[in-house]
Amino acid sequence: MNFRQFAFNNVFRNKRAYVAHFLSSAFSVMIFFIYALLLFHPDLKGNIVSSSGTLSILGTMGLQVSQYIVFIFSFFFLLYSASSFIKLRKKEFGILLLLGMSRKQLNRMLFLENIAIGVAAIIAGIIVGAVFSKLILLISASMLAIVDGLPFYLPGKAILLTAGAYFILFLLVASFTSVMTRKGTLIELIKAEDKPKPEPKASVLLSVLSALLILIGYACVFLFALRRMFSFPLLLGGVVLVIVGTYFLFTQLSVYVMRAMKKRPRFFLKRTNLLTISELIYRLRDNAVMFFMVAVISATAFTGIGTALAIGDPGLAAMKNPYAFTYDSYNDSDHKNSLEQKHVRLIEDTLRREGFDYRKVSYIPTYSDNGFMLIKLDDYNRLAAALGYEQETLHEGEALATPSTVTQTGEFKLDGLTQDSLTLTKEGSEMTLHLLKALPHIVVPNTTNVYVVSDADYAKVNAGNLLKIVSVQFVVPDWHHTLRIAQELRDTINNDVDESGNMNYNFQALVIDWVESRQLNGLLLIVSGLVGIVFFTFAASFIYFRLYADLARDEEQYRMISKVGLSRKELGRTVSRQLLLMFFLPMLVAVIHSSVAFLALQQLVDFSVASHTLAIFATFLAIQVVYYWITRWRYLNHLHQKMI
């Protein structure tokens, strides 16, 4: 057996230790390959450009930036896992050095081991990614609202880029491992596992501070959302406070709580609680930084994916504009829109032909000389009835303020009216109306300073206006299914001109605007989703590495305890409690942090984000549960073998 075979055999003999490292590495390779697959797809760019000229550039930039993030994070993850294995094998290294292996040969052995794992992970990741590439393209086409889908292609460039990038990455990691083994004398390496650990301690002040910092951080986030104080320093400050508080939560408060439980003899001395709590104190302290990283990374993944889902929700588009189709007709003394009736009939006939339920309603706005847009009460009530809102009543000399943007809606809900009167100017004369209230819903979108006035006051302001705008609105409950007919209507109407060659009209389809937004936000969802999944997988792997780093000590400890009467059932109960805390305490903290973020987000939108939130939590919880049971099963098997 030559030296190269010796190094490769080391990998195969340590499959238990290397399996999480290999699987996580292969998974990150697969995710990187998926980004490359989408980045080089020949049809993806054309489909996006057809909807918006800027989406292709933004999408390409997003995919490239995500690749950099995954690549950089993979480097630190692989470096962390390599250092974990070195700590785990210190005694083995000491024995090899004692038997005559030189430091140079030890470094070469570690280099070859890392390269072997790296090459295997690259091959496995690319193969798995290629096998599922068709499914990935189908999902991506759905997210990006590409009707014709994304055809399968042989991703030669994606394979070369992925293989080259990760081979360089594994070379760097393998080179860094040689630096990690230079420290420590021969005696220190052999006795590394026998060093006693000092008893963990916790500060009462820092424990209390952790809870205060988290609560203050939450307060900043809710202040940002509830009071509409859209200040980036306020939001960033809240996030930083929560992160710092989370660090002290795991390093101080968790240990303090466990030590407090240890001081309660009735609880501490009951059955296996003595063993469980004593072990947890050390595990919480030893793994505090890892728990902190897992919690923050998981919370970031949950929040990023949830926000992307909310942004792509059709409810967000409907918040800005509740009408499926809008047809504005412009008429003045010189130009008349002779195509108005033809176009309106075309929209109605098309909706009926395709079987869509709809309600048609129109209004004629007028404008005061000082820039206010006015609609009469009868028009408003027809619009409100079509949208399912309450009817309003007004007397002459009274007015209502109605929001026309999402921001204005939030301001009206939060502060109400900032004035109780409205002054209108018309041809040098003034008219003052009493403002009764601010309405809660958008009925006339995409403009500013809109007021509802009585029919009599409307007639006074409208007198003498030469420009007449007729806005015809179509309310369609299933508007997000109207893409095909919306494109058909847009092409027909926008290519239609009257006898004078003028286009005295404007046609707008909500579904087209939503698809453009969905394509951009679909890219955001793909980016945030894949990066979030990588982060979450790495976070779970951190737990696996830390658990198996202490396996040798745990095997010896439980073997000795089993000799004085610890049964397999009690061992299973003790280990299960410890693993539950290790796997689900960071996730619980991440879920709480993300829930606060989603509650704040809910205050900014009119549609429910609960379904997105629950779907994200349920998905990642299911993955974590599966990972927990697999790890528990393997871990207990190893311990049971030592108890025989």
C-alpha cells in the first residue's frame, strides 16, 4: 500500500465522520450548478427581456451574486468542517507522529484526503444537479411566469464552471489544513481528548442584557412597520440588537438557566435529569457560538424566502391597483377618441368569450387649478360597489380623502387626516370644503391628492373644463389568469389608431404588470430560496460536526455509566433530550425572530402572509425533523455498541 492509498483508505475508514462533510459539500456544488444552469440557459434571457428590458440584467446580476455568496460561504463552511475533523483526530495524528510520520507527510495525507472528498463531492453534486435539471427548469419557469416553459439543454458551460470553481475551492481548503496541524506538540496531540473542561459560568447581567437587547430590537422593527418610520438606520439597528442579544442568549442566558435548574435538588436529582442537565450545561457552553450562527443563519433564510414569496404574491399587485383592466379615454375640443366604444366592447367581448366574470364601471375625474383630482360621489360609490366596499354619503360643502397609493393608505390608517378642510381654486375663485374623513381603500389608483366631493361641488369645479377623461375599469376576480387575453388585447388596442392617426387613449392590464414584477421577484425568490437552503443545510451540518467531535468522549463516558446501571432506554431518553435541544433550540429562536419579521411585514400589506410563513416553517421543520431522527439513530447505534 503506497502513501496515496493510505490517505484514501483513511477517508473510507472514517465514513462516519466524513459523511456530513461530503453530503453538505456535494449539496453546495449542486446549488452552485443550478445557478450556473439558469445563468447559461439560452432561452431564459430572451423570455425575460420580452417582458422588461431591465429584468435580464437584474436577473443575471442576481444569479451571479448568489453564486459568489454560495462559493464564499462554502469556503468558510469547508474550512470549519476541516478544522472540526482535525480536532477530532488529534490523538490519531499524535500516534502517527509517534510511529515516525513526519509533519510534512501528515500535511500531505490531509491534503490528499481533502482532495479525494472534494473531487467526489464535485462529481456527485453535478450528477445529482443534472438528473434534476429538468425539474429545476420547470419550477423556475413557473416562478418566472414563463408561459412556454424552459426547455432542457446540455449545460456544458455550467458543468465546467462548477467543476473548475469548486476544484480551486477544495485546493484552497486542503492547503489551509496544513496550517492547522502545525500547532501542538506530540504530547498535546495524544492527550487532547483527556483535558478536563472547566465548569461553565454565566453572568447574570449579560443574561438579563440578552433579553433586553432582543426586546429592544423587536421594538425597533415594529416601530419601523407600525409607525411607517421607514428609516434604514432604525431597521438596521433593530437587527443588530437582535443579533447581539441572540449571541448573549446562547453564551450566557442558556447556561444561566441550566445552572439555575441544577440548583433545584428535587428536579435535578430526579431520574436521569442529573446526567441530562450536567451534559447540557457543557454542550450549551461549548456549542454556544455554533448555536448562535445556526439561529442567525436560519432566521436570515426564513425571512429572505418569506419576503420573496410575499413580494411575488398577487395580493401585492392588487394592493396597488384593484382593477384587472383600465382603459383611459382622452377627449378635448380638438381631439376626440372615436375608438372608445370599440375598445371597451372588445374588452367585454373577450372576457365573455373566455368565460371570465367581470364588473365594468367608469368615472370621469376633474381637476382644480391647484392640482387636486376630484371624483363625484356617484362615481365613487359605483367604484366602491364593484370592489365590495361600503357606500358613502356626502352633503354639499363636504369631501372625503381617498388614498391612491399603498404609502398613502398606510399614512391614512396611521395618522388619519392631517387637516379638516380642503381649499379648491378654479379660475381665480376659491371654494373651501369640510373634510369628513380619510377612506381606508384605494379606489382610484396611481395618482395623488384624490378627493370625493358631492355631485353639486363637482359640477362647480368641472364647469368650463375642456379636457374630458373617461376612465373605464374592469373588476375581474380571477385577474391573475388573464395573461393570454391581456397580451392579445394590448397588441390589438395599442396598434389601433383613429382616422387622424392619434392614440387618445391608454390601456393597462394588471396581470402584465404583475408578471413583470413576478419575473423580477421570481428571480429574487430563486436566489433567496437556494441561498437559504444552502445556509440551512450548512447550519444543520454544523450541529452534526459538533456532535461527532465529542463522540469519542461520549462513548467512553456512557460506557462507564452503563456499568453502574444506565439502561439503553435511559440512555435513549438522555441522548434524545440533548439532541432535541441541539437541533431545535437554535431553530426555535430563528422561528421567533422570523415570526417577528413576518408580523412586521403583515402591517405593511393588506393581504395575508400567514400561508407563506407557515409553509416556510413547516418545510424547514420537516427537513430538520428528518435530519434529527437520522442523526439520533446513528448516534445511539454507536453508543449502544460501546455499552455491549
